[in-house]
Amino acid sequence: MAKQNRTILITGCSSGIGLEAARLLRGRNWRVFASARKESDVEVLKEQGFEAFLLDYEDPDSIRETAEAVLSLCDGKLDALFNNGAYAVPGALEDMPVDALRTLFEANFIGWHDLTQRVIPAMRTAGGGRIAQCSSVLGFVALKYRGAYTASKFALEGYTDTLRQELKGSGIHVSLIEPGPIDTRFTPNALAQFDKWIGPEGLERSEHRKTYEKRRIRMEAGEPGPFKLPSSAVVKRLIHAVEAKRPKARYFVTVPTSVMAVAKRVLPTSLMDRLCIRAADAEE
């Protein structure tokens, strides 16, 4: 791709990884189409000089309208897509309402497919493009009380691996970015989702009540972990994924992600389970 006038659509730009990606790529001469799921955040992005759009993965109309608007503005030549916005509903799977899981999958997986499917034809016509998916260490390693989010990210990983194979030879490169702990608003947002879907009534009848109470104290304290990195660490990998001549299929971000990737390959399932249980218990 040429070094000038490259175009990228980024989702989840209200804060964190998406906002940092929009800022840093704009500084690298990309034409950034930034999106957020709330109109108030879209207005803030516009005030910061971005071409900003409303895109809520749970709202198919907003996905269609923004995809059409962006492709029109760049004359059908979108160089890159960064799927980024996602959230967690923490809690044991036995406590997870079915509607919570359906809604989360719409936001973390189905909506991503909807948007991705809409830009691929334009990239094929242009002869190439880049699709980067923000996954997680929880896309290939499962931890207790994160089952809903983990399931959505496991689905994303399988989807992306398949898409990469199907697009081979098209000029469209597909990459997974797999962060570990990143300093964003992810934890406060997760607590809000817990209150929304499980709440006091679910907490009262849960077999995991004591664990939830301990975890909430730690999460509300917001203590920085020893391996937590800023959003710029993720964007560094994104830049390689969308600019490098030979982008990688996977980018690990943070020490825990790299360690878990090795452990996943070499440990038998029983030992891997013990490692993951111990890691989750250490946070209580």
C-alpha cells in the first residue's frame, strides 16, 4: 500500500485502544474513520478532528449505514479495518442469563462479522487490504468467571483463522492481535455489565457469591497489575499489521499472553487447567 492517503475504519474509539489507534494512525498519515457506539462519543471524536460515525455492533442499521458512508467517502477503497469494540459480562457460566450471552455475542462477534463482510467486497475490488481483529489472551486460554467473554473471543479466533485461509491469494491480509492486561476502562465496564445482568438478586442466590464479592473489591480498587501495559502497546502491533509488507497472523501483547501461548502448546490439559485455576484464584 502507498504511504499516503491510506484509509482505515476503527471501531470502539470512545476510549482506550480504539482512541489511541485513531490518534496514532492519524499521526502516521492515515485517513482515519473513527466510530463509537454512543452519539455523545461520536461528537467528542468530531471535536477532536476525526471523521466520526455511530457504529454499535448490537445495531445492524448502524453497521450498514457507517459501512456505506465510509466506503462512499473513500471511493470504495478502504485499506484497513480494525475491529476493536468489545466488553465482558463477568460471572460463572451457571449464573449467566441466556439473554446476556446472546447480547454479548452480538456485540463481540456477530456485529464484527456483519461489518467485516461489508468491507471485504471493496477490498477484493481494490486488490487488497488489511483486517485486524482485537482478540485477547482469553481467545485461546480459558479462565474462571470470564466464560462469556472467553467464549466470544474463542469464536472470534476460529472465525479469523478461517477467514485468513479463505482470503489467501486475494491480497487481503487478516491478523489477530491478542492483548493481555491493558490499562483501559474494560474493568469498570465489566462491573457495570455484571450489575446489569446478574445484579443483587443473582448474587444472592449464586453458589459463587463469596468469590464475586472478593473479586469486586479487587476490581473496584483498580490496582495496576505488574504486567499491565498502556493502549499504545496494542497499537504498536496494529501498526505492523496494517503497514508491514508481511503482516503476522498473530500478535501477542504483554508477558502473560506470551507465557500462556507457550504453556498452551506444551502442557497437557490437566496441567493447563491447574495453571489457569491458580491464576484466577490469585486474583481473589
